[in-house]
Amino acid sequence: FFPSLDLKLGKKVNEGKTKEVYELPDIPGCVLMQSKDQITAGNAARKDRMEGKAAISNTTTSCVFQLLQEAGIKTAFVRKQSDTAFIAAHCEMIPIEWVCRRIATGSFLKRNPGVKEGYKFYPPKIEMFYKDDANNDPQWSEEQLIEAKFCFAGLTIGQTEVDIMARSTQAIFEILEKSWQPQNCTLVDLKIEFGVNILTKEIVLADVIDNDSWRLWPSGDRSQQKDKQSYRDLKEVTPEALQMVKRNFEWVAERVELLLKTKSQGRVVVLMGSSSDLSHCEKIKKACATFGIPCELRVTSAHKGPDETLRIKAEYEGDGIPTVFVAVAGRSNGLGPVMSGNTAYPVVNCPPLSPDWGTQDVWSSLRLPSGLGCPTTLSPEGAAQFAAQIFGLNNHLVWAKLRSNMLNTWISLKQADKKLRECTL
């Protein structure tokens, strides 16, 4: 990767209210995003210097982008370079702020009189605003964005691209919302921007996501807000008031690092009736790794050694780590049903079916005695995904990967459709 030495800066590409962007001649296709010690509100109608804000913002953004990238969201973020700067892929920015809201508050209430603060949106509500300081960032519709016929880095922004950004906005919001929940923090809303990567020509999450980008209410209580709203709400900006705002920003920067961790443990234990099923089981293990779930493989036969099967089961029940058992047994599957009848942990059958007797063999996994609850999936990847969905209920990092997979599958279908239509037109 890139050496963490002082980088040679090229020309300044852009300067915003809170950051500067520089070319990096030694790293083609990348830029340096340098934060400033400046806090603003109302399109810089209010503007103050806040000592240490650049480092706080950079920590927040770096953690958030790392979380999203590890989940599988495509972003411009490359790595943190210093306390106040990070390296990103060079993008041509799409001049739209995408806003995703779970709770009605702020400008939404002004634009929609009659809606009470606290109204919840299911699914979260997506809005877009055209970046135009002179006109106070007017709200735009999807139709306006498509009719603008923007073109960035050679990519024309049409219906497909608008749909991809809208879907991505919702997924990114939901991942961050889920990630804040273990700390009893409610993510109220979120503002993000996208760019077109000049090298790959694809739309990626770009710019920054810091404490200026969201509303964050501990315990869902607005009076405890820790985001930039605490600065917007100041009647007058005194040194003491600015210190209070800074403490809020520091509170977020400390806790944002916890988004990358989870207290929840979990593992998958694959039990195979014979080592001849190893290649099938290795696929389950490989798929578990993509979700960050540890997976162990064991050989045991419920027909030939039921006492040993139950002894192995007891071994995994006794150490307190939540476990999903996957039973891999072809022909007559006694393994899954015996496990399911003797443990309170989830068991899923994933039989390796042979082409000659597969249609008959599968019934031993499907036709179970009463009182047993082990589902059957024929796909090794499906068995791993089933386990991930169980662990995702209590592990936001696993859930984030599942949510990101859903988004990326949807995007690939959307792009395939666009490509096909371009070929046939």
C-alpha cells in the first residue's frame, strides 16, 4: 500500500467551507482531503474557528468510511493519512446532497407544515438538494436531476444512476443507524454526497461523513443532541458555548471508533457425516469468512456414532459462544434431525446431493419428525447466509455486510439491464 510518509502535494483541486482537496502527483487517481478547524451553519452565514475540529472530523470520517467499506459499500476513501487528512480516490462530484431521514425534524418540518416533530418514516425518507449556495440549496426532484443531464468523468447521470444513488443512500443510512444502536444512539437523519471515480467511472460514496453530516440523539432524546445542531441552535456564539459544541464533537469522535467493534460473538460449526463431503463444507467455511464469522469443520456420523455426535454438540454448548450448527449429510440425513432434537441452538441442513440419488435423498432432510425445526438449504453459500442472518440480529458488523450484499446485488442487476438496453437500442 502507500507509505505513510509526508506526501508531495499537487495543486489545490477544490476548497469548501470545512476542507481543502489537493492532487497527489505521486499517487495517480488520488487526492488528499484536508480538514479545517472551521465550523459553519446556514451556508456559512454563521462561521467560527473551532480549535481541534479538523482532527475530530477526520477521525469521525475515517471510522465511518472504514465501517462502510468493510461492509462492502463502494466509497472513495483509501486511508487515513494524518490527524487532519485522509487519502481518497479522485472523483468528479455530483452536486447533489442526498438526505435520508428516519425522524421528522429540522428543515423537513418547515417544508411540511402539519407534520409533528418525531414522526417516523418507514422506510426512511429520501430527499435531494441541489448544491447552490446562492439559492440556499433548493430541494430537487428525481425528474429535475435526470433532466439536468449531468455528465461527470464521462458518465451521464440518467435514471439508472439516480436509482443507484437513492438505493445506496438508504442502505448507507440503515447500516449507520444499526451501528449506532448498540450505544443507545438514534441516528435521526444523514446527509451524503456521491462522486464518479475518474479511474473506474463508477458512482461511489465520496466527500466526508462527520458530525456535520447527521443528527445523533443519545437515548433518542433531542435535548441530548451531540451533532452540529447544537451549534446551529446557539443564540449567540460565546467561547463557553463553542466549548460545549466541541465537547459534543469529541464525544462523537470517541464513540465512532466503537462502530468498528462488536461485543457479540458467534460461530458456525459444520458437522459432516464423512470426510468425503469436505469440498462441500469448505464452501460453507469460505462463505462464512465473507461475513467475518468463524467456522469450524468436524466429522461425525449420527448413525454410526450417535454418542460421539452428542458429545461434540455438548462441547460447543458449554462455552457460551452462540453457535449455528450446519449438518452436512447425504443419502440418509440423520445428522441434522438428531442435532435439532438435542440442542436449543439453530441447526440447518445442507446436504451434498449426488446426481444419481439426490432427488430421493433430499427427503431425509425435508421430512422430519414433529418437534424438530431444522430448515434445509442446498446451497453452501445459502447455509452461511442463513447463519449470518441469525448473528446479524445482534451483530451490526455482520448485518452491515448482509445489507451491503443486498444493495450490491441490486446495483449489478440495474447495471446489467442498462447495458443490455444500450446494446439493443
